Amino acid sequence: MAGYGRWSMPRTIAGAALAALLAVGVAASGAVADDLDDQKAQIEDSIESLEGDLEYLDADIQKTAAKLKDYQSQLPAAEAALAEAQGRVQAATDEVSALAARVELAQENKDQIARQIAEDEAKYKDVRKVIGQIATQAYKRGGVSGDLSLILEAASDGDLANGIDLADQAMRSQNAALDRLGQQGATDRNAQARLVAVEEEIVGLKAKADAALAREQAARDEAEESKREVDALVAQTEELTDELAAKRPKIQARLSAQEAEHAAVLADIKARQEKLLREAEAKRKAEEAAARKNGQKSSSGGSSGGSSKPSTSVSGWGLSKPATGGYITSRFGWRPTPAGTIDYGGMGGYVHAGVDWGFGGACGSPIRAAASGEVWFAAMSATSGKKVTISHGVVNGHALATNYHHMSSYVVSVGQHVSRGQVIGYVGTTGNSTGCHLHFETILDGSAVDPLGLL
């Protein structure tokens, strides 16, 4: 859809902003917006509104810009998905590390228990060996020999009684050690049970660790896929931005030509309206002079070209809606440049000089004269397509004209007088238009004003 005006759209600076998506660190694990239907609807609404904002561009440029908008809209969700996937990688990595630490600790515990059991077993064997030696010697000699005295480090005088006492003390000492080792043996049997439990724990922990490693790998694969998606979106965004930028000189030249054409049309209308105003003023003065001469009041109301028939659908300017049905798709006024698009005109936006009515994409609805008047223009324009301009004369002290653009056809001719509500053509999409619609303008004293303020 199209209308006259000056163009400008700011260029996307994709570099730093988009590259930041690739530097997303590990984020706290959180769900990406799970209402994908709403998100999709928001993106589609954004792209649909873009068509109105880019109405002065060719359909292929709009299509490219819509793709760009789509990719840009998908980037935040892709970024969030990447951050979440990286968070899962970190969580899985932490789990693997924690399980590995637990396995190591359990293994150390197992080794410690095994060493303690081995040490106690060795001590037990040594004590039993010494006790056996003492008992054997005592049995063979019916007493304690000199050799045993030497073993027990008997007194230097070799007194037998002393030697026996020392042997008894040695036996008692070894038996006490044996008792202690017996008690330790019970402890070691418990330790053996604990050793079995630890070994089972290690097996279980290793199984968990293997599962955690599998989850980590899956998370890494998912993160890599998310990163590839982000990389692709960034690359596509940059490619389309560059593509639109490359077309900028051609588009600027065409927009300049369109702006010049529009200015020439307005200048022509303004000149003719100024003539109407001068003629109306001259007529008013002549009527006043004649009235003074005849002693009568002037009959001039300072208005012409409008119907005197009362109608609830007619505004104070004598205008009625130029089409039945349809809905407003674009209003009059300043239209800021959509974020992320190319600045073609350098003004940050443009003025949409009229109001657009859409008809669900269908052409052919009848277009009616908003008020009675004279057809000033009925021809084909490169920008406006098949268009009609009707002068409604001087209304409320101002020269008023209406423009009807992008018709599929018109059924009036220059110089023809038409009545309010008379069919003058049919809705189309000729000229610089990307869909069936009526672009309607109101020109007041040579300047485009908001039609909704006059209807």
C-alpha cells in the first residue's frame, strides 16, 4: 500500500548488537517463553505492520525487509534457547564433577579400609607367631631355657626364677595383645562389611557418572545446535541488511522522483485552488458591492461545490466516506522508520499523506466521490497508479480537493462534474502499491491534511 511522502529508515547496526548473541555466557537455567503460539503471532503482527510502514517500497524490497524483520524477531528467542542450553551444559558438567569427586572420595575410603584390615591382619599374625614360639619352648623344656631368657632379655645373672617371671610377663603381654587384636578383628569384620558397601557405592556412583556424562554430551549437542541456529540468524540478518543497503542508491533516486512528482501535483492543485479562492473572493466582493448598491444583503455564503442536501453521513466540510465497507489500514501523519531497516531518506521516517482503506486483499470495491465537484485529474501515474482528483470548490472559506489513488480503473474524465456518492472508479493496486486498497487524500488550500479530520 502506498501514499505520498518523504522516506527514511534507520539502518541496522548488526555487528556489535548481533555479535553479542554469540557471546552469551552460561545463564541461569530457565525456560524459554513456552507460549510459542503467542510469540509467533507477535512476530507475524510485527511483520504485517511493517508492510504499512514500508508502503512506498517495491514488493520485493518489502519482502526482503519482512524476512529481515522475521530473523530479527527470532533472535531473542534463539539467544534465550542458547543460554538455556549452555546452562544445561554447565549443570551437567557440575554434576559430572561432583560425581567424580564422590567416586574419588569413596575410592580413598575403600583403600583406607583395605589398608587398615591388611595392617591388622599382619599384626595379628605376628603376635600369634610370638605366642606360639613361647608356648613351644616352654612345652619342650618344661621351663624357660637360656635361649628364651635371651629372647626375653632376662637379667644378666641368668637367674631361672627371674627368667620364668619374664617369660610369664611376655606371655601375658602377648595374650593381651592377642585380645586386643581379637577385638580389632570384630572391628575389621565390620570394616569388611563397610568395604563391600563402599564398593557397591562406587559402582552406583560410576553408573550415575556415566549417565551424567551422557546428559552432558546431549546438552552440549543441543547447545551446539542452538548456536548454529543463532549463527545462521545472524548471518541471514547481516546478509539481508547488506542486500537492502546495496539497493539504497536506486531506491533513493526513485523516491526523489516520486517526491518531485508529488510536489508538482500539489503545486498544480495549489495554483488552481488559489485561483478558486481569488475568484471566490472577487465574487464575494462583487456581491457585497451590488448589495450595497441595491440596498440588499449579500446572498453569498462563501461556499461552493458542496451539496445542500442534509445527510447524517456528511461532515461539516460536505464530505462522506469514499468507499463502503473496508477498514483503515494506514492513517495520516508521520510514520517513524521501523527499527532495523534501512534509512533511505535520512529523515527518520516520512509523512503518510492520506488514509488507506483495505478490503481484505480484494480489488473491485466501488470508489465514490466524497463530495460533488469537478474532475481535475483522471489518468495513470507511476507512483499513484490510476488516480482521480476532484475539486470541491471553496468550502468553509477554503479550497478543497480530494485524491483517490491505486484504482483498478476509473469511470470519469477530466472536466466532468460528479455528485457526492457517484461511483468514480474501483479499488485496485496500480502504481506503487503492494495490495488492493484505496489511498484517499484531502487537499486544503494546496496542502495535504488528515482526511479523518474532514470526514
